[in-house]
Amino acid sequence: MTDGVLNVYKEKGYTSHDVVARLRGIFKQRKIGHTGTLDPEAEGVLPVCLGKATKLCDMLTDKRKEYVADFVLGITTDTQDMTGNVLSMSRAETAPDKIEEAVMSFLGSYEQLPPMYSAVKVNGKRLYELAREGREVERSKRPVTIYELEILELEPPSVRIRVVCSKGTYIRTLCHDIGARLSCGAAVKTLLRTRVERFTLENAKTLSQIEEAVKKGETRGLVLPVDEMFGELAAVTVKEDFYKAALNGNPLFLRAVTGKSGWLEGERARLYDREGRFYGIYEFQAMKGRFKPVKLFL
């Protein structure tokens, strides 16, 4: 079984679940999971976890993401992009200074209402499933953060922006909200995800490229090992007498490991054995003088 994280370039027309299904066939294994949905019409970076790395899925979902979006002012649709049914059309705002002001007003934190065409669950059902049934339900706004926001092109009614945002941010909704602020509406034309944590567009591979590499046995460098996802953390080695305790997921006192000294409360480390096998991520508890397991992969 292959373990690690794959940087997939999701092409238009695929759902995130389609990508996982295709990869299960390519790698001949069931244990595969994606790190957060990407709209079928969107494209770009989609990290996919294989084997033991599926325990990472929730950790990668929390990471900052970067997008480039093109949207059109003067139109609103039921999907908040140009694939949906048109709900309204109005005269688009064309004053560059007003458009720039509206765009940049969303820099920072704000409350965002999840769109009906989204994977958010309400009473156990996905919103997009309800939307396809022609139903609209009440939903709560969620706090999101826009860390970086840049206008790349401004040719009214078309606008291109670069966004770095927090978990749970819908770029379609951000563009919709910008249009609402300008009182003319807006809908996304194209959406490209360019980065998720360390995974960038430049290093992403299409499903066809991945399939070809696997067929040729040229997978070296294609799948990132699990422990490399935590390369910024110091490494410690569990002593042989404490292998069993580590395998059972028990906390480990300082005497059980070798490595750096001077650990701080809450500081995390990568744990290995003498043979170099990666056990998982541990967090130091200063008051108890021990490491507590956070996520185990062995």
C-alpha cells in the first residue's frame, strides 16, 4: 500500500470524489481521501492522502489556501458562478476606485453565508442536494478570514483577484458579496486554486500524468512521505526499551527519547525509532515532563 500525500491538479469537470475514485483505480487501494472539496468547475491544487496519510486529511483541511478568481459584475445566479440559472442582471459598476474599495473591504475577518450549492451539511443532508431539489433552507453565517486580497486585473465588468483565505471560505460567495456591496451583483467565471499549505500549482500533477507515472513505476517524488509534512518540527528517537509503549500510543517521558533538550510547553516533535520508522506527532507537556501523542501513523 502506498502511504503519503499526492499533489493533484484537479481539472474542470471532476468532483473531488471523482478524483479519489480514479486514484483508487490507479493505485489499486481503497484507503484514499481528499483534503476538502473543490467545485467541479474549479481547477487547481487538491492534496490527496493515501494509506496511513488519510489521518492527515483533517489537518490539511485547516490550512490556508490561495486562489485566483475571475468574476463578472452585474449578474447573480443561483450557484454564484456562471454555470447557474440567472437570478438578476443589472448595470455593472464600472468606476475602478469604487470596485477596488469594495474588493478590499473584505480583507480581514467577516461573516460569510455558505451558498446553497456547497457541501455544508444541514440536518444530515448536503446543501447542494437540497438545492438540486429546488429547496432553500436557513443556514447560519460562518466566520472566515481573508488574509491576503489583491486585484490582478480590472476591466469592468470583469475583475480578477488573488485571495489567501482560511478554512471554510467560499470564493464564489466572496465574489457574490463583493457584487452585493456594489449593489450590482457578481458571479464567478473561473476559479483556480493555486496553493494549499506547501502544495503549489507548479508541482501539481493531472490524473493522466499520475496514471502514466504509476504505470512506468516512476513514482519517486510523486508522493510526499507523511513525516515530510511536519518537516518544521524537531525529530526525536524513542529508545528501544520504550518501543512497545510508543506502539501502544502511550505518553513518553523525557528519559524515553533522545534528541534536543529544552522543550517548551505545547512544543511538538516527530517521533522515530532507531530504524528510522516514523511513529507520529507528539506534544510536550512541561508540567508532567512527558510527550503526549497527538497523531499516530505507525
